Amino acid sequence: MRRTGTTRRGAFTATGAIAMGAVLAGCGDGTGTREGSARADAATAAEQAAARAEKTLRAGAADTSRELLARYEQAVKAHPATAAGLSPLRDAVRAHARALAPDGGKTLVFSRSRATDAEGALKELAAAERRTADAHTATMLNAPPELARLLASIAAAGAAHAYLLTELAKETSS
């Protein structure tokens, strides 16, 4: 099914075409320099707006991943027996957060888990992984291509983590 309407890719293509037009208009014989300058200023403003939008998307996605990381830390702390199974997944989530925000960011704290047993904690983590994957997928739709590819990879990893956590919860209950 084909989407209709303006897409992010189409908007970037149009912005690039406008910027190229401004550059070509600036290569004339010197007449109309005000017009060319105004176009160049508009192109620069559009690039700056796109950069700000990407930074905002990255920050939100990084916060989502850091929140998930905090949930992993809490589960390992509350149920040390799960540490061996959770460590590789937690390390991957940490790498995802770092890829989204290389400069680090704030540490997120949230309310305690409602699960009192390891199986419940693993099920909560699986649900959190699914929510995080869904959030990254939604963000991906508005992201520029490079960030969209990163978010798609992180969302796919999150879906795999949710499956693995569900299976680990089944093993823990046995």
C-alpha cells in the first residue's frame, strides 16, 4: 500500500532542490545578488532546522533507550540470579543508548518494578523492550535516512530481546 501526502524524504529532496537552485542562482553575473543571498539564507535556515529536528529526535530516542537500560539495571539488582541471562541484552541496550547520544546524557530513574519474582521481572522487561521497539519505530518515520536506519536496527534488536526475555521467563518459571 502506497502512502500519500508529503513524506520526510520528499521534503528533504525539495529542500535540496531549493538549496541547489540558490547555489546556481548565486553563480550568475552579479545581478540579483540580493535574491541569491536570500535563497542561500533560506537554504541555510532549512538545514539548521533539519539539524535541530534530528537532534531532538535523537535525544528522545536516547532517553527511551536509557530508561530501558535503567529497567535492566533494576532487574539485575533485584534478581541477581538473572544477571547471566540479562547481561548481554543489557550491554546491547547500553550500546544503543550510546549510539543515539554519544555524549552520554542524563541518567533516568523511574518507579520500582511491581514484580516480586524473577519471572515477573523478566516479563516486565520483555514488555518494556516491546514498547521501546515500538517507540523507536514510530520515531523512525520522522527521522532523516541515517538516523532512521539506526532506529530500525535498534527496534529490530529490541524485538529480538523481547522474544529472548519471554523465553528466559519461561525457563525461570520451570
